[in-house]
Amino acid sequence: MESLEAELERARDLDVDELADAIESIGFECTRCGGCCTGYAPDEPGGAPEGDGAGGDSDGADDREPHTATVFPDEVREVTDAAEAAFGESYDWRDAARPMPFGLSEGDDGEPVGETFEWALATDDCGDCTFYTEADEQGACTVHDARPLICQTYPFSVALDGTSQPMGEAVDGEGVVRAHECEGLGRDISREDAVELAAALKERAVRELEEAIGVRDGYDPTAAERADGDVVVFDSEGPKAADGTPIDGN
């Protein structure tokens, strides 16, 4: 496996036109089906293996994996600001993001405990992204202009170590570009849109690797002690509590 620094250099050297060629070859048009913004059952296409998310009892009807989309710390703040502007009310960190569920367990009081890395967009009681809505039977994002890079680039990812891969196996690929489960794949895409998507995809790959390096270099094994049994989230800005509050290093 290459070092994260080596993968970061590969990401920075990605050619946007070549990425756009790959996207054009695969084809894509968003159908606004909402599939990438909503929760799903573990056995649905693109769903996480049973037990990998924060779903309910595996034998119950409510066993749905929540929508899980990684979001950078600065993107959490951007989404929060956009939500406040859109809805005219105060939003805080926990309204926009939740600790990435992987690595966490359920404590005696039923609340999550443990350490995890990075953040995921907040979800509602149904496991759907809290900013997802529907209008005229089509999905829509209430903070569309501030949506995170992973939302801007779905269903595509870049096959580099240290980058995030959407849920589910890749169903198509061209060069380093991977395409994941989406009903919009295979549709015609204009060159202009392909280039715009490719530029965002490169930016996301670079940001993900920069974030991974920052998390690695800033990891503090003593943070859990200072968190007094609560969740600790490590991101590139340092350890944080579940509400986004930095955990003091003193």
C-alpha cells in the first residue's frame, strides 16, 4: 500500500480532462430519485452489510441502515450556515452532522460510545439525510448550493487508497474512476457537466487524503479519557465531542 502522502500526490496529479473522459464514457444524469440521500435496507442494492451501520434490531421491520455521507469539518459549518439562511432559524453542529457510526458501540444507557473518525451528515428518524426533501415526487436538497463534495460527486469515486468509497460495490469503472449503484448511470452527459463533475471529484480526492493525513497526525489516544466516556470524533482539526466541541488537550 502506498503512503497517504504518495496517494495525495497522485490525487493532485489527476487530470480533470481524463476524469471527464471516464465520466462521459460511463454516462450519468441525476434523476432526482433520492436514492443517494435516503436510508435503505441492508439487502437493497448499495446497502451496507447487515450490522455495519446504526440500524435497529436485525430481525425487525425497522432494520434500515441510515444514509451515511462523509463530510469535512468546514463543510459542516457551511451546511449549518446554509440551513440557517434557508430556514431562518438557528442550527448547531449536531443539526448538520453526526459522528461516523463505524467503530462506535451502544453504551449501557443506549447512547453511542467509543472513538470514530470523521463526520457524517445528520439523519432523521427514518435514516434519511436531514436536508433531503421531496417536491413533485422528486428528491431535492434544501442546502443544495452548500452540499458537501461527496454529494456533488455521487455516484463516482476515485480508486486511490485513503479516499472514501460510497456504500456498495462499484458497478462500473473507467481508469481510476469508479461508479456506484445509481439509476442515473449510463445516461448521456454533456462535456461541460462532465468536466464540472470531474473537477469536483478531483477536489474531493485531494481533500479526503489531506483529511486522512490530518486525522492520522493529530490522533491523541488520551482524548477518550478527557471525554469522560462520551464519543470522541477525530477529524483533521483534532478530537471533538459528538456536538463538535473540541476536546481540550490540557
